[in-house]
Amino acid sequence: MSAFDDTEIFRSILEDLPTGVCVIDLQKRIVLWSDGAERITGRPRYEVIGHCCIGEPMLHCDQPGCEWCKEDCPFARAMKTSHEAEGLGFLHHKAGHQVPVHVRAVPVHDEHGSIVGAAAIFEDRLTEIGSDRREDGRQFPGCVDAVTEVASHAMMQSHLRESLATFAEVHVPFGILCMRLEGLDHFRASFGPEAASSLLRMVARTLESAVWRTDFVGRWSDDQFLIILNGCRDDALRSVRERLHRMLFGEGIEWWGEKRSLPLVMGQATAQPEDSVESLVERAQKSLEIASAGRAQGAAASGGDSQSAG
């Protein structure tokens, strides 16, 4: 009798694979979670086995208005159509940020041919992109923000000048988003500098995961991030802003046994002829202040703080 006649051997092989592997039953309860899945999400098996994948491990895909674990989820499509399904999406990392992944799912059949669940593999799309950028930046002092490991203020100014020069010469459009964590100073005073740094890192990783490799994310000031979106016109810029809103809404870190977060607001601007770095950023900052005032009015009207990234 061959050792491979033992089904536990095959389960062990699946669980040891470096690629993320997840198997669910018809109720979408997770029944297998590989070493690769643990590494990609930071979530050990004991936290997810037996739990429904509609919870935090699976969040949403990158299509507007489409949430994973509904009809467009690769798992659901594979079980519904009895064919392979795939998609690009985001998984919640235990640290709070989101990890972009490519998911391929197939239906699982029993000995009678009935579908009893689905199996999927997923691969981290951010690892090589993020690590390449950070390694490149570390070669030059001052290019990477020490806290968040995204581009520094000086580096983002350089990227802005480069994008403006390209826009002036060959008319390639681009836009920028300014994003601010409202009340970061108070958060830092209440929970300590490490909590604030952890929250900033979580936001930075999520932003970095949500843009193309040709785009740039950087820390613009203590409580602000700047995102440069190349090839992006007004309509596309609004769409990206809304997508980031959905991704970051309610996101936070676990601190002192509770989830801690801050309201987020965003401003935007697209490059115009004769723009300088200063004029472009100034328009985005004005848009940011309008969004901040709107959030404050909404919070006052509702009688409490309004978590928004408008």
C-alpha cells in the first residue's frame, strides 16, 4: 500500500503549500486553511477553521459595488456554475491592512458528483511590488518614510514634478488624492505613539495595495497621505476615491483589546495646464478641507463622530 493512499497525506500537502489555499463547504464555512493562507493574511488556522468566509478573512473585490461572498464571489461562482472562477480582490490581514490577491476557485464534488463546497488558491499581488519599491527607496536616504515605509514627502514632491513634466510634454493626465486622518494628535495622546504609528502603517499598506504599480503612495505630513494616480482623469479619480472610501471605512487596529480607528477625509485634484506642484497640491488641500467641513457637519447633525472618507 502506497503512503499516498492515505488521504491525510494529501491534506498535509495542501496545508503545507506556500500559496494560500482555502476550502469551504456549502455553508461557506472554512474547512482548510494552508500555511500560505496564514502567511498572506496573518491569521492562524485556529482563528478561521469552522468560521464563515463571509467574515473578515474575505472582504471585497475590486469592482465598484461588488462585495465578496455575494453572488460575484469566486467561491460562489464556482459552486453555482460548477466551473472554475477567478477574481482580483482584497483579504483582511490580521494587522488591519488589506492584501491584494488573485483568487482561483473550483467546485469540490463528492463521490456522487454533487457539489459539496469549493476550493481556492490565492496569491499576494502586493509582495513583490511593495518590496521592490521599499528596497529601491532604502538605497537613497530620505526617500522612504521611516514610520510607514511608503515614499517620503521629498520623494512625493519629486514624483509630482516628474508627472507634471510628462503632462506638459506629452499630455498624459494624472490626478492626486490627499487623505487625512482626523484627530491623529488626540489619538496619539490617548493611546501612545506606537498605536498611532501602527494605525498609520495599516492605512499606508491598504493604500499601497489599492493602486497600480505605476501610481505612488507617500506620507505627505504627520497625518496626511498623498496618492499620485497616473493616467487618471476626473471621472476615474472620483471612482478611485470612492473605492478607497469603501476600503478604509471603519478600518482600524486592535489596541488594548479593542478596535481603534480614526475618521478619514480625502480631497482630490487633476493636473491642469500651467500647474505647478504647489498649485496642484493647493487645490487638493482645498478639496480636503471642504470634505473635512462636510464630515464635521454630518457628525454634528448625527450627534456624534462620523467615520467617513469622503
